[in-house]
Amino acid sequence: MSEALQPLDEDRFDSVLCVVAHPDDIEYGTSAAVSRWTAAGKRVAYYLLTRGEAGIDGMDPVDAAPARADEERASAAVVGVESVEFGDWTDGVVEHGIPLRRDIAAAIRRQRPDLVVTLCRHETFDGGGLNQADHRAVGLATLDAVADAGNRWIHPELAADGLEPWHVSVLAFAASPQSGHYVDVTGHLDAAVESLEEHRVYNAALPADFPAPRQLLEAILGGGAQRVADPEVSHALALEVVER
């Protein structure tokens, strides 16, 4: 049996930026922690590199992009997030590189978070499922961008535009096979479910045998709790944490 997850030190941060590739990436578990944090008075913002326009087979990307962006804004509001920004990257073909790092570093400098949360950068998710290319690219670029954001001489045009360097204290990856920490989200499952349910157009296009939001989140967050030594924790978000 693997070692028990350790609690994330939530006293280390008062502001959070979630950086992901697509609408609904945050809602597969991370939104439960967001609900906990906003309820505690922490400031949380979202930055999504795409609008998820390639995610619905039966809907043209021109129509899918605004629909999915609207769903993400509604989903964020459920868990207390007002700031939702989108990049202009193309869904499905996001590539790791300097431009991606620059855009994420710029978002970090705009929001000035203590904690940055992104999605798994590894080839597989926690549990063994194959990770998608955009997730890997954004996760790896975020790892680089938290360093870029604090260095005046990397992407110097950002400082020239008024975005001064910012040092991130903690970086965390959700759904990682190397998770060693957790956030106790007991009591926040319902908010997470409601947040995922806001993706109505996307959810309606999923296969009939795809798990419903409550079933899926119970598996993710209930499974996380099974790796926690505290029996009072019924739901937990597992995280891979990189101290800065």
C-alpha cells in the first residue's frame, strides 16, 4: 500500500490561480478545493488556454467555443470564482514552448497568486488513464512559467507592459500519479457536482456510459480520501506539490 497523503499547508497561501487547457478541466475534482478555499476567504482565479472548441464532435468549433466558455464562467461562479480568463490557443494542438510559457507567466503576473494549481503533466493520470496532449503541454509549461514569472529577464516584454515579476510560493498538479498531498474537501462535494453539471452542452454530448457528475466526482474525491489517514476525511483532492 502506498504511503498516506499528507495535508497541504493551506496557511501558506491566500490567493490561487488555476491554469488549465480546457473548460471542465478544473471541474473534475479541483473545483471542490476551490469551493473550500473561496468559502475560507481565499481569492481564486481561473486561466484557461483554450475554449474547448474541439471537444464536442457534433458541434462546430465556431459554436462550441462561446458555449463552452459560458459554461465555464457559470461553473466558476458556483464555487465563488469571478475572474475567468481565456487564452487564444487552439484546442487539441497546444504545444509546449516559449509562447505558451510566456502566456502563462503573464497570467501569473496579472493575478499574483501564492499557489498555482494545474493539471497533470505526466503521460498518465493518477489511476493509469492516458493523459491528453493539451493537459501535458499546459502542465509542463506551467511548471516552467512559475519560474519565468519571477525572473525579470525572461519575457522582458511583460515587465515593459507593466507586468512586474511575481514569485509563486507553491505549485500543485491535480490528477498526478505522483501525488503526495491532499486537500480535505469534505462538505464540498455537492458544490463540485453542481459546478461540473453547469457544463450542460458538453455533458450532453458525452457517451451514454460516461459516469454522471456525482458518480465521477465521488470516485475521484472519495478515492482520494481512501489515501488519507484521517477517518474524518470523506472526500479529498490529491495533489502533487512542488515547493518553491
